[in-house]
Amino acid sequence: MRVALFLTCVNDTLYPDTGRAVVKLLTRLGVEVDFPMAQTCCGQAHYNTGYRHEAEPMARHFSDVFRDYEAIVTPSGSCAAMVRELYPRLGARARAEGRGDTLERVLAPVVPKTYELTEFLVDVLGVTDVGAYYPHRVTYHPTCHGLRVLGLGDRPRRLLQAVRGLELVDLPGAEECCGFGGTFAVKNPDVSAAMGADKVRNAESTGAQVLCAGDNSCLLHIGGTMTRLGADMRPVHLAEILASTEEEPAA
């Protein structure tokens, strides 16, 4: 199977190791992974801050870059949600504004074949045991887009539970937002910081060494809060845990 990795802006800029982990993991599972060099932003930041028309060229470019692949895999629930849930809205709004159905037709091919990583592993490849080894006590934070928009459900937990050596412990208040929310953290810094502190305190109460999630944007916020509060744990993307093996262990 030939798939494309959509790395996303945050990962490309700040967390390239997450992209490397996805490639390592999928290759181990027999998937041929391409990284289209022409990929850019999906337009989520623009759309979410009210610049819908400015997001349209980015959505068109995304479709141009990825439309010929069997599947598009991304280690980001929020960016997967942008393509799957909001690209159709972009097209529908353009049509409602009398601009025809061209945008809908351009975006349609990429919408159903864009997957968040855990969806692709469980639903498309049909695996939960990916051969990973990670001897640490871990708690899992389900990010808002994955939980509420994509409906990932227990897919990430099923993958973590199959990792050898990993002790998975429940996170109190797991379904509460960490407080990042993209520009929410900028517009409402005090509320955002308080929500982040609550998330970190709940994570600390588990005794876990690692807090993992499927979105590095949320882990960026949580990790910064951990540093400020002096928490004795660290944030790790789920892909990096699943890519870890006894022969090539993750930190």
C-alpha cells in the first residue's frame, strides 16, 4: 500500500522526530510511505480564526499534492479533522455563495482517505499490536479534535495496551481540554494556563513518567506547563511510543 505522510506545520517546524517515527512504524508494518515535498499548511489556523476565503487556496493545494495517493496519514487529530470535517464545509459555503461547485469537486477526493494515525492503523491496516516495546508508566490524553470531531474512541488506548513493557494508567479528567485550542491560548491566556495546570496536576497524580497524546500542539502546551510547574514527567507523541522497539528503543 502506498500512502502519503502529511506531517503538518507544527511537526515540520518543531517535532520532526514524530514524522520520522510514523515512517519507521508504517514501514515496519509493510506500508510504502511517501513524503510529498510540496505539502504545506492545511489551512486550519486560517479557517479557525475567521479567514475562510484565505484557507481555500491552501485546501486546493492540499488536494493537488495528495489526491493521487491511496491514503493520507497524519500524526495530528486536529489536521485530520480539518480535512475530513471542514473541507466539505469550505466547498459547501463556496457553492452557497454562488461560486459554483468547483471547490467541492476539487476537495472531494482527499476527504475520505485522510486518516489520523491511529485510525489508519486500526481501521485500515487492522492492527492493534504493532510490535512496539516501551517500558514506561504512561497516561494518555485524548485531544479534543480526536475525541470530539474524529471520534477516535478507544483506538489509541488499544494500541497502547498492546505495547510490551508499557503500563497504561487512567488520566483523571481525561476528556477535559488541555487549554491549548490553537488561538484560544493566545486570546484567553489566563484560562488557557489554568486549564493546562489542571491537566498537568491530574497527570502527575497518576504517577506516570510519560503523558502521551496524538497531537503535538497539545503536547507543546502541556509540556510547557509541566516545565513551569516543575513536573517530573514528560510529553511524548503516541507515534514515537508505537515506533519504539527493543532493538531501537525510544528515549
